[in-house]
Amino acid sequence: MDGAHDMGGVAGFGPVEPERDEPVFHADWERRAFALTLAMGKPGGWTIDMSRFARENRPPADYLVMSYYQIWLAGLERLMAERDLVQPDEIAAGRALHPASPRPALSRDEVAPVLARGAPTTRPAQAPARFAPGDRVRARDLTTPAHTRLPAYVRGHVGVVDLMHGCHVFADASAAGAGEAPQWLYTVRFDARELWGDDTTAGAVSVDAWESYLEPLDGEGGRHK
Amino acid sequence: MSASHDHDHDHDHSELSETELRVRALETVLTEKGYVDPAALDLLIETYETKVGPRNGARVVARAWTDPAYRARLLADATAAIAEFGFTGRQGEHVVAVENTPRLHNMVVCTLCSCYPWPVLGLPPVWYKSAPYRSRAVKDPRGVLADFGVTLPDDVVIRVWDSTAEIRYLVLPQRPDGTADWSEERLADLVTRDSMIGTGLARSPQDPA
């Protein structure tokens, strides 16, 4: 979606302000909000892409004034409400008001193995790759109200395929509950002047793009169509 | 639930306490419903406050500086090379290491959210997740470096990596001069978190820690 989260190149946010000797968390509620979000992944059963969409899909003015963990918390509440796990009246009351569904919690013993395993997103290829390193490609000019990971600042611009990462779960499909629909994933490198004209101090900028985000340049084809 | 790090920053007090109450209420409801185990929450927090952090990445970088075969493995398959230390898993399932040279400087950002290589760097700092960094890194990385007090020669090309999928990037900074006879352990002390994101350089032996 074209939301406030898609920040690449947006002007006016001011300088970056590093914090000396920054703690991992800045308040105890941040610790708990972080841990609740990770722990609820098991009983909740949502994908990381659904989580990202639940966080970013809110009015731009809200997104920009909320702190990072406030956004996490709001995203978690939405994911749970959508699945009837916890309703807003229960959070307001501070106690359970509706029956729980049988969904086992993440146990303390599971924490280390679950974190160590993570959730790899590589999947077997269903088709040959359309592009190869060195191919020139154009990022498609896609807009959608749904989740996507093609940032606005590269749309319509021409870059070069730099790296291939195999086939990965397609974020747009996964966020929509449409399954994994794996696609080839590429790092596409753009000359910074292609993106910004002369108004840049970068040499090159790359994004990681699923195959359906990309189209071959006219006359150059895709090698393996 | 240690409160040792609690401080106010510039947040509004009443808003903060409202959020605090909300999180507490949520944890109570989820515990009553059997969806979370508070002991598991404690361990999740402890893991990222005390076990997983940029010290992990510093060990990886220091080994790459001292062991050419390890450096080659890291650049060929960073996920596997990092797993040699036992650093694996969540938000580091697919890692690519990118090497700085005298002519090329790499910087990593996630313009869309906050993607960051947790197993080697821990959880991201606030500035990494902030609008100023996410908006400006892809367009004006020299301006961002200036905010960190870093100036690079004009002939250094800056390459910015926007983490828009599940690939996570680790910058392999340049080894500081004057460290030829240093051990891997000593070198690791020179590897800062920011040098592995690309918003800083590794410390030189003369810099205060």
C-alpha cells in the first residue's frame, strides 16, 4: 500500500539522531509489547507479512506519531481482534470476557529452539528464473491498497539484476492469506541518479524484488522466457 | 521485569502511562486465556537484552579480518559462515555480507519497516527505525553519515542496500590500520554496531572506546 511507512526519499524528517549508549528497550512496556508480539506468533498463526501489513495499514498521521512499539502493539491488537482471540472490550476491562479457543502458548522451553530455527522463506523453484545477474529490468509501476514490498521510489525505474536469492515466499500473497506463492527473488541495483537525478549523494541503491515486481526492458527480453 | 533502563525521553507522560496500562491489560488477558506463558515472555526479553547483540557480529567481522578462508566463506554464504558461531534463526535466516573497500562503502536500511539482522546485531536502535533514517539513507547517505560524525573521501562510492524482503545485510567494515599484530579477540573490540550497518567505521586503535 502507498502508506506513510513507505519512506524512502521523503523529504523533511530532519536529521538522524543517534542515542549514545542506547538501551535495548526504553521502558518496561516496550519489553512486554515486544515479547507478547513474538510469543503470540505461535497461537496466532499469522505470517510475518500479515504482521507487517497490520502495522503499516493505518492512517498516515497516526503512523507518523506512534512510536515503534506502539505500532507493534496496535498491529498485534488488530491481528488478534481479526481472529477473535482478544477483543477491544477485554483490553479495556483488563480481563478475559469471552471464551478462549484452544491454542497452545509458546512455552519457555520452546523459546530458544524457536528463535534458533527462525522461519526461512526459501522454497523449491516452481519455474526457471526469468532474469539473470546483469539483466536490465524495470521495476513495475505497481500500486495496490494491499501489502507490497516494492517501495514507491523505485517504481518505473530501470536497474540491473545484481544477485539472485532463489525462490522465496511472496510477501504480497502471504500478507493477503493467499498462501506462499513462492517467486524468484533478486537484488536489483539502481544507479542513484536514475532514482533521484543529481539530488543524491548515493552511488547506487538496491532493493530486493520478487520476480513479479520486475519487467524486462523492451527489446532485451528476459533470457529464459 | 527490571526497570533499570526506564527513562522518559521526550514522550508525553500521560500517553506513556496509558500505553503502559494497555500492555499490562493485554498481558493479563492473554495469560488468562492461555495464549501466552509469562515465563516465556521473560526469556524472550532476557535473550535480546543479554545474549543477542552486536557483540555477535563483531566476532564474525574480527574472524573475517584475521582468517582469509573464513572471509571467503562469509562473502560466499554469510548465513552458513555466521552459523559456524551458532548465530542463527529469527531475522537472520538469509544473510548476505557486503564488504567495504577503500573505494566502496555499504550502508543498510529498511525503508519500509525495520528489517535488521537480529542474530548478529540484536534488535535495531531507535534511529534505525526512525523516519529520518528510513527516508534519507537511500537518497543522501553522506548526509546521514554526517549526522554520525563520519566523512568519507569524495572518491568513495556509497552503495545503499534497502532490505525489502527477507534477506538481511551485514556490512563487513574495513580493518583499521595499525592492527596488523592484533588478535581476533582484540579486533572484535574495534567493531562497532554502526560499522556493521554502514553508518560508522570500525574504531581505530587510537579511538577511545
